[in-house]
Amino acid sequence: MLHVMQNKEDQILQEIRKEAKEGMNIPSAIEKLSTQGVSITHSIRIIRIVYGLSLAEAKKLVENHPVWKEMTGSTRPYHEELMNHLHELSNEERQKISSYKSIHKVYAHKHG
């Protein structure tokens, strides 16, 4: 299953790369990725690769595109709350956190 998903992503990457060489702009590429069911994370990755952007640039463009705006807007308060909580942790607690999943565990443990 993972192999099939990787092949699909590679195929879409090649399509977007080809269309970008033919003049497709970034907003059109983001829309196409969305209509093909590509996740926001994979869309950011593909936009970075195809257009040679930094992670920050690609993330900003994808997250602010109208096809993703509603979703990113609805999750923003949760993300901000997690980040605020992370900043409240001691240095020792922060060092123990090795992944985003761990942040959720620490938060759930502290807030029941």
C-alpha cells in the first residue's frame, strides 16, 4: 500500500514538474494538487521541489491558498495553543519531546 501511495505521489510530482516547465504558476499547481487529493503536507513538499522554494515559502503559499485556507484556519487555534504550551515547558521537558506526537502526549498528561 505504501509503495502504491509513493508511486502516485511520484507520478503527480512528475506531472506538476512538467506543467511548471510549460508555464503553470504556483497557485494553479496548488489547486491541481488539491483536486487530485494530495494532502497539504505533500503539496508543500511538491511545491518546494518543483519551484525551488524554501520550506517556509512553500508552506506559506500552500496554507494561504483558497483551497486550503478554510482547513488551515480551523486548525490554527489548536496549533497556536500547542505552540504556546510548548513555550511554557521547561528546557528539560522540551528536550524529552522528540516528535509532534510527544507534544500531544505531554499536553494530555498535564491537562487531563
